[in-house]
Amino acid sequence: MKFFLDTADLDEIKEAASWGAISGVTTNPSLYAKIGGKLSNFEEHIGKICELVDGPVSAETIKMTKDEIVEDARRLSRIAPNVVVKIPTMVEGLAATHQLLQEGIPVNMTLCFSVTQAILAARSGARYISPFVGRFDDISENGLNQLEDVVAAIQNYSFPSVNGEEVEIIAASLRSPNHVAQAALMGADIATVPFNVLKQCVQHPLTDRGLERFLEDWKKVEQA
Ligand code: E4P
């Protein structure tokens, strides 16, 4: 499973990239707003992210009709060769994705919450599908079960996208290392994680305790 970083924060991206940990980045309007992003700087900011990451960078459209989405997607895809256009899973989004497939523009279909949405997204030619986990948990449903169903359904078939590459599932809206671990066990292709969750994924209390003991014992070796 690959890791994408779910953020628009350049410092977080630089740090995670220095670990060799991330294969891409996903952004959304909320994440851009969170870093105090301005509309006039949006394209420039996405361009900076694309320079920092050797992999796909999802930039989301906020347009609502097919023609507007297609036009916006063309504009976003001109920012850098590694831009992937993030489009919500809705009728207009499917139609736009189908059009963009003919133009070789890769799409990440976002806000996916069901098996049927995922299959239709794949059928329309999406390069990535992003089933959300945490937002199910937010409404007291089991997001991991939903993700498992989507992974199983998509793996039953072959869904070629741009350049004949197979659709990949991005487990999204992940809020904990357990979400990440379960996504890997299910066979999700990618986990997109906020920086704090990525850091938590590196940590384990037994690693800390073991390190403490090694350091203490090494002092004894030096004194002998
Ligand atoms: C995915 O691409 C989304 O940007 C993200 O994972 C949503 O996460 P949230 O539900 O924590 O906002």
C-alpha cells in the first residue's frame, strides 16, 4: 500500500517527503482553507506541492455542472503533469470524468460512500476512487466495513483508466493508525493520511520503551 499525504501544508509535505514516506498528496477545499489559502494563489500553491512530490497531487474542482467541471479540470491539469483532478461522485462528476478520460486527464473521484458509487466512478474512467472512512464513524456507522465492501467489489473486476492504468482505491478520511492498518489488510491501494496520523503510524510505546532501555544499558557498557 502506498501513502499519500492529505494536506495542503507545504512544511508537512516537505517533512514527510524527506522520510521517503509519501507517493502523492491529496488536497481539498477545506484543507486549503485550513492553511489560510487565497483563491488568487491556488494554482501557484498546487504548483509548489507538485514540485515537492514525485507522484500524483489531487486538486479539487468546486464546479457543479459537467461543462464547468471539464473546463476547470483542463485548467487544473495544466498546472503540472502530476496533477490529478478531484471530482465529487455525482452525476455531473461521472459525465465530466468520462469526458476527461478521452482527453487523458486523470481523475480522483472523491466523496465516495457506497459500493455502487465506486463501481460507477470506476466505470466512468476514474483513475482513483476515494471511499471515506472517518465520516461514517462520525455518524456512528462503521467506515471500515464500508471501505472493505468497496475494495472487494472493485477487485472483482478490471477497470482501465487513463493510459490503460487500472483504477486504484485511495482509502480516505482516515483518522487513526488502526484505520491505516485495516485499509492495508483489506488491500486498499493507497491510504491518504493527515500528517498527525502519519506520525502516529511511526510510533509505538514498545519502541519508545525498548529504545530507553537500550540507551540506559549502553551507559553501563561505556562505564565498564
Ligand atoms: C480525501 O481525499 C479527503 O481529502 C480527506 O481524506 C477527507 O478527510 P476528512 O473526512 O477527515 O475531512
